[in-house]
Amino acid sequence: MAGPLLQILLKSLTSFIQGEVGLILGFKDEFETLQRTFTTIQAVLEDAQEKQLKDKPIENWLQNLNVAAYEADDILDECKTEAARLKQTNYWSYHLKATAFRYKIGKKMKNIMKKLDAIAADRIKFHLEIRPIERQAARPQTGSVLTEKQVYGRGKEEDEIVKILINNAQQLSVLPILGLGGLGKTTLAQMVFHDPRVTDHFHPKIWICVSEDFDEKRLIKAIVESIEGTSLSDMDLDPLQKKLQKLLNGKRYLLVLDDVWNEDQQKWDNLRAVLKVGATGASILTTTRLEKVGSIMGTLQPYELSYLSQEDCWLLFIQRAFGHQEEINPNLEAIGKEIVKKCGGVPLAAKTLGGILRFKREERDWKHVRDSEIWNLPQDESSIMPALRLSYHHLPLDLRQCFAYCAVFPKDTKMEKENLISLWMAHGFLSSKGNLELEDVGNEVWNELYLRSFFQEIEVKDGKTYFKMHDLIHDLATSLFSARASSSNIREINIKKYSHIKSIGFAKVEYSYSHLLVENFVSLRVLKLNNSNLKLQLPSSIGDLVHLRYLDLSGNSSIRSLPKQLCKLQNLQTLDLQYCISLCCLPKETSKLKGFQLGELGNLDLYGSIEIRHLERVKNGKDAKEANLSAKENLQSLIINWDWLEPRRYESDEVEVLEALKPHSNLTSLKINGFKGIRLPYWMNHSVLKNVVSIEISSCKNCSCLPPFGELPCLESLKLQYGCVEYVDVVVVDSGRFPSLRKLVIVNFSNLKGLLKKEGEEQFLVLEEMTIRYCPMFVIPTLPSLKVYVTDASSLRSTSNLSALTYLDMSGNYEATSLPEEMFKSLANLKYLKISAFYNLKELPSSLASLNALKRLDIYYCDTLESLPEEGVKGLTSLTQLSLHYCKMLKCLPEGLQHLAALTTLTITECPIVFKRCEKGIGEDWHKIAHIPYLHIRNY
């Protein structure tokens, strides 16, 4: 386990040296010394890990290294925490607390460097050799000869694969056999290779053991030698390629490529190009543990090899343990059947355990095997654990510790992927990778382990992914933990009531919290107290666990409060308080867990809504990424705000910052304000925003185009303010845009010409309401029945396509003195018309008479309007309500009003001239309105 940990430490040290931590704390020289020492040790680590199996002193050396590495990790973590704290103050170099911290850490640094120097010196004493860091373990070479006397439980699989191969009509088919190490892939391939149907159908047949060295020249040479039955002298690649193609040209051959690990698409493409000269039906059968290899090479669906039945495992076990002649002792048979359960359907495990007991007939020997962990039993290189370790050694270094950590969970546990990723993060196993969030990195790691057959029984339920590990894979993970468990390197504590859950490596299991002194475990990253029946609150000493990232208190129904010292935990990422039903309040200073940095949001499981203000103060996308919004699956509403007027504190790329604030796809409402970038983020698409119902974009004046809002399936409300785009949607398609949009608001887009660059059918099918204000170039397109709010009459200069319009609100225009004469002619279905705040409007068009369906007309704040069109008013035969408010220059009412039989309500407010003319019985306009039942005429 030291290898992956050293890799993490070296990445941290590089970051400290190149970044601000070393500068702030003044330990740059010490960090560089540590880096050199760890690099020296890491160079011999692969050799040490291989030799420790047979050399106890080297095993002890590795354990000492492990303990020292954990200690160094704590020191670096303290430095990172203190540097983050000091960055929030104004006294970086001179602060008294910083001076005290430097003194304390300086002493620790001196001690750890002394220990590491001694460990580095011992490498010479043990004659450890320098080897590549990720050196691949070698597997014994395989051949086509079937060495098994009898194969159990694979007859059906053999028959199915043979039929797939001989019935294939492709020019060159590739069938991968996929499965766990030790499952019998090679044995099955050997059975197929020697099946009489295959021998009759294919010629020639070639068997090549590939392993990790997928070198084109080596493989071509091996294929040629297999066909010709002779050894070749060294040749260049080109003549080798031509020679092989001559041998295979026009032939229906079968090539078995056994034990393939290559994940480089190009290497396979190069070899395949040479092999594609055979006749139709030529085939390649490949065996691999990696699903990715199957996807790269396969032209046929990979054949996933299943586990053996218990019965077949038993038959294979007794064949190895007894042979065929000996009668089985009933007591040994009973113990043996319990042993077979440890095999989990993996034939190599049955062979290994049966082989261990081959000449042993004492019950105590059999019980010893039954009761021992499989990795503690004697095994040679062809046994199950070396076979499984091969898969582990093929893992990249940054995946090894993530895999081994899974041994913390008991066998047969149904694990939750998202929770596991949070735990990996808490332990520092995940490193930043480009623009990816740590959760995304963790998801990649999980997927990689799954594709390499380390995880199985995948189940997705309620948006979460659950999985298990095969018992033998769990045994492999457990075997990797060799560190001595002392309080100085315990990183995780689990309170569990069940005795079958054991402590392992740095993870300690306690059966009760009552006697646990957490202050003795200062290196804790994870503390799981869930369902531990806590009666009182946590001790105040919880605040001393400066490295703690993950605290699970869920299910403690009696706990009523939390200590205020909890707020000292600056590194806390996850605080789980689910089902703490008696908890009445949080400490007053809980907000301190969030600090003043955007990254402090980290892994807080936020619910409901969050507004992030003053993003102009964020340095770069890296800082924003630390907010980890993409993991906030319970966050429903997100408001992102830059202060447009405040000067930018940093020369930051606001596009990069906004890209880093990608939310979880469960989000339903999004608002962005004051963004000065030239484009909105790529995550604003149907994949991330698939559940968004409402979007508001305001004061993003530098964006030359908008994201493809038209493809969002659930978007019901879209509000755009203060922008410069010409079209809302520039995607050129004929149909299907904005399928759910009901409300559209666009304000102050001076260059806006229209909604769609290309109009088509089936657009805006459910749109109910549209507001267009201060968009002088905008032309309303063909739309279904809806409410429209506009400021610019020019938007309605052509209304022939708006015959379905039922509601029109025109307001907020300081320039127009008149409206287009023809604008109302096609609005035959309009039922409500409001004209307000047209401050220079003098008259209305006579086409008002076309509004035969109009029921309500409201005119507000038209300061210079002098009259209503006589002929226009006569046509309003359906009008029931007329309101005139604050039209101070209106001189009189039209004669046509007295002919509007449907008109029942007239309201006039602050129209001083008309007010006088409508005086009951004596006013000059009284006869025009006397027939109207409800009159509301007032002048304040």
C-alpha cells in the first residue's frame, strides 16, 4: 500500500512547491528535501513489494515506510490547512499564530525527515533494485495444449462459442471472452481451439500468448512462427507484415490471442490492418479480464464467462484433493464442502485449495484451510492469489489505493458508489484531473474498476448505484493491507455492533462509542458513528480532529445538540445528520465550516436553493471548481451572480469560472447575472439541464450567442435581460424546439431580430405568454394562441402571422408617436389589449376597428394621447371593459362609445380634461357614456 500513498504525497509536495503553501509557510526547502527522499524510496518500491513475500526484514521495512508516510501525510495536511487559514487574514508572514505553527511543524518536519533518511539508507542494505514505478507483473505463458485432465461445467460455453465462430460471416470477426482472473478463460479457449468442429472449419489455427507486451512486430513474428513451425531470424517490420499477409491471404483462419491487456486502440488497429487479408469467416478469439479491451477489439458481443456452480466447483476440488481412485472420508467431505464455498465459483480457487490438501488426510489440516484467509495459505505462482494480484498490479497507481480501500467493507456488502467516492475523497485518494470535479474523477475511477471486473452485481435504485465485490476480490483487497494498526496511523473509525466486522489496516472497528477517546486518534479522516445509539452530544475534543473530512452521525435519534467545537473542523467535507430526529439546532458558528472561500462549499450536501454572489472575486476556474456543485444532487435552485458595477479583483477568465460551476442534473431553476464572459458554459445543454424548469439570464452583455435552450425538454420559463444576441436560438432545425416553454420574457436586447434563426413547424407549441421589452429590431414570429407583452410597436409591424393572438400588452416606449396603421388588422382573436407608458404617443390607428373579439382595452400613462380613433372604436363590438388612466392630454371620448352595447364598465383616472367632460348630466361627453352600467371616473 506504500506505493499509492507515496504517489499521493509526491503530488502534494509538487503542488506545495509550485504553489503558495511553501511560500506562505516558509517550508519550501523542507518540502523539496522530502520530495527527493520519497522519490529515492519510490524507485525501489516495486522490487521491495515483490521481495517482501519471502523476506521478513523487507516486509518490516515496508511497514516502517508505511507508518512514516502516514505521518508525513498528516504534516502536509496540517500545512495545507494552516495556509488556507492564513490566506483569509492580513498577517501572513507576521501573525503570531503563524510563527507558533511554523515552530511546531518545523519540529515535526525534522523528526520525519530523520526517520525517512534512515528508511532510505536501509534500501541499500537490502540490495533493492530500481524498477519502473508501474512495472507490470508477469503471468506464466500459456499454450494451446489443454493440460486439464477433465474440465467441469464448461461444456455449454464451449458449444456456444464454437457455434458463434463457425456461423460467422464477417470478413474478420473478433470474439472476446471476458471474465475475472482464475475463471477459466484460457482453459475454455483451449477447449474451443481443439474442438473437432473448429479444426474442420478453420485452417490454419494459431495460438499466441499476448500478456502485457502488445508489440506489433513481436506478435506478427510469433504468428508467422506458429504457422510455419520454425523460428525466424530478426527481420524488419515491413517484410514481416508482407510474409504474414502472404500466409493468411484468402484463408479462413482462427487466431487465439490469449491474456490481452492492451488498452491502446492504435496498437490494435495496426495489427488488425495486417490480419484483414483472410477469407470471409476468418476469426480471432481473445481472452481478457478488461471490458475496455473487449470493446476495443471486439466485432462481436463479448462472451462474459459465468461462475461455476457449487457442484462443479466441488467436483474440481475433490479431483485435486483426492484424485479419482480414493474413497472420500465423510468428515473430510463435510469440511471440504465448506471450503468450496470460499471459492465463489472460481475454478482456479477450487484447484488451489484442493491442491493444498492433495496429500493431507488429517481433519485438523482441512479445518486449518477452512478457517484461514485464503491469502495466508501457501501458494505457487499458478495459484489463485497470484492470479488475482496480476489484476491489481495492472492497475494504474492512482487506482490501487481506491481498490484496496474497499476491503474496509465486510464481505458481501452492498456498497453505494456515491458514498464510496465521498470516502475516497475524504482519505485523499483522488487527485484533481484537468477540469474534472473530484466526484467526476471518482466516478472515472469507479468505472475503471468496474470495467476491470473488480465490481459486480450492479444495481441502480432511486438515482444511486449499488454494487458488490466477489469474495475472492475482497480477499485480494484485504491481503494488501499490511500496515500495523496503531493510533498514530488510524485514519478511519467505524462504530459497529456486529462482531464479524473486523479492523483492517488504517480502519479501526469499535463496538461501542462510550469508551472511545477520539482525541487519541488525531489522524482521523473518517469517523462513522451512524446508528451507534449516542445518548449525549459529541465530546468537545471532536474539534481537535483537524484532519477530519467525513463525519457520519446519521440514525442517532437521541442526540439533541452538537458541540460548538465542531465548527473548528475546517477540512470537514461531509456531515451526515440524516434521521437525527431529536436534533433541535446547529451550533451558532456552523457557518464557519463554510469559511469565506467558494471552495468551502466542497462536499456539503446542500438542499433547496443557493445564491452565490460576488463571483468577480473568484480568481479562476480551479477555485470555483472546488465548490463541487455538480455533486449537489439535492440542490433545486442555483443563482450565480457577478456584481456588474464592481471592478474585477482578478484578471480571471469568467468563462472558466462559470464552466466550473456546473450543477447536478437534478437542478430545476437557474439564474445567472452580471457575467462578462464572451459565451455561456457548455454545460448549459439538455444533458445537464434536462430537469430545469426555469432559467433567467441577466446582464450577460458580452455573449454573442445563447446556449441551445430550445432542446431543454422541461424548460417552462425563460427570462433574458440585457444582452446583445440577434436570435434566441440559432440551431437550424425544422421542428421540436422549446417543447415545454410556457413563458418567455426578453428585455433590453437591442440587436434581437427574432426568436429562431430559422422558423419551422412545431415550435413553441405550448407557449402561453411572451414579453418583449426594449428590443427595437425584434419581429414577433408565427405563434399559437398566447399573451404577448411588447414595448416596441415595430415588433408588430407585420401581424398577418399572429391571428391566434389573444392577449397583447404594449408598454414602456419613450419614442413612438404613433403605431403602424395596419398593426391590428389581423388580430381577429385578440381579447385583451393594454397600451401603457407610451409617453409620446399621440394617436391610435383606425385598424383598431378590426378587433371584433376584443373584450378589454386598457390605456395607461400615454401622456400625449389626444384622442381615440372614432371609426376604430365603433368596431369594438365585443368590448366589455374600457380603462383610461393618466392620459393627461386626452381631449374627449369618441362618439362611437354610445353604440357599444356590450360595454358594461368604464374606468377613467387622472384624465383631467375628460373628467370635466364626463360630469354626470351636464358634461359634454356624458351622453356618450350614460348607458354604461358601471362608471368609475375620478381625478385626484
